[in-house]
Amino acid sequence: MLLNEKVIVTGAASGIGKEIVQHCLREGASIIACDINEHSLHELESSMDAPGTLTTYHLDVSNYSQVAAFFAYVAEKHCNVNGLVNNAGIYLAKSIMDYQEDEINTVMDVNIKGAVYFSQMFGKLLIGNESNRRKGTIVNISSVSGIEGSSDAVYGLSKAALLGLTKSCAMNFSPYIRVNAVAPTMVNTSMMDVIPEWRKQEYLSHQLIDSPVLPKDVAETVIFLLSEKSRHYTGATFDLNNGCYLR
């Protein structure tokens, strides 16, 4: 489904990001995998065995100058890139009353600013030159928390912001770049280890489908949205919540 596509994935070295990388490679894409954890990037590269189709890049998505340097590198070495998955994010699982100022800033910087920086510079790369514009796709990884709210209000805020960014970028980048979001329910990754078991079970009890949403399910949705099969979708949010919330 992604033959001849070249896709940037942030937060690519673990969890959902790693699964997205794996599935995109299997579907024929070339991947530029970005992460703040350099050791995990090396592990990703060695585990994929995909010479020539997987490139890794160490950076902090919340650092504007690092992101600018990355896109200068992309423009020089990977000028045919046409996909972006804004997946990088952090979850502290804290009450808003317990957040410290630096923690609020960190969540906002990574979860929101990182996606803004990457979207802006990806847009400039593909359509900034009026004489040489080309088509592309962006997929933002949001969360059910951004739609229904979260016990971690700061995290919920950040994921809601991604939905607004999705719609606004879909308008701003039209008709060249399609922009959609995926809003998964709880997915069994290391990020969920901080959630108490009783809360997980309470949440899962409301789902209409009794099989859990796995990282591969998110990855398969991302592949659809990156592919030509989703050519009539932009500004949309795809809920992966087993029918837990019906609207």
C-alpha cells in the first residue's frame, strides 16, 4: 500500500511508533525514524534489518532548531519525502493539581509544539515553493483523551490540541497535503504501565468489542491514512475505541 512512499515517523523507537515503522516498511515504504532516545534508535535499526529503507535520526521534537536542522537534512538527502506521522508524545498520568510548572511545559512542548514544528516544516518542504508543489500526507496520533477528556488533564489538553491542529492544517495545506488524526483508546504499551489496573478494567468494561486495541491496529490505520486508499479523507479523526464512545 505504501510502495515508493517515504515517511517521517516521530517517536519511532518504541511503542506505537515502532509498530508504525515496522508495518510501513512491510508495506513498501522508506522510513526516516526520529526519536530522542538514541540507544533505542540503534536497537530499532538493528532489529528491522532494512538497509536502504530505514534511516534513523536523533533529535528532540520540542527543540525548534533541531527540527529545523533535521528538515534541512531531509531537503538535501531525502527530498522525495511525502509522508509524516506525528507520533512523539509523553504521558505523566498525574492529576492537574500535582503538576509542576516544568512538567506542564514538557508535555506541551513535546505533545503539541513538536507536532506544530514538524507540520510547519513539512508543509514548507512540500508546498513552500509555489513553482514546485507536490502532494503528501500527515497523520497525527491523538487519543480518546483528546475527545472525551482524561484524568490527566494536561495530557488530555495536549491530545485535544492535536485534533484542532489536524483540522486547521487540513485547511491550510489544501489541496496538496491531506491531514488526518488517529485517536486510539488505551493501547497496551509501556506508556500505560502507570495506569492502575482497576482503571484499565473499568474503562475496558464499556467497550462494545471485546478484543483489545493493539499497537498493530493503530499502525494499520496509519497505513490506510498514508495510502492512496484514503485519498478522499482530510481533516478527519479516526476513533479506535472499540465502540466505547458513540457520537
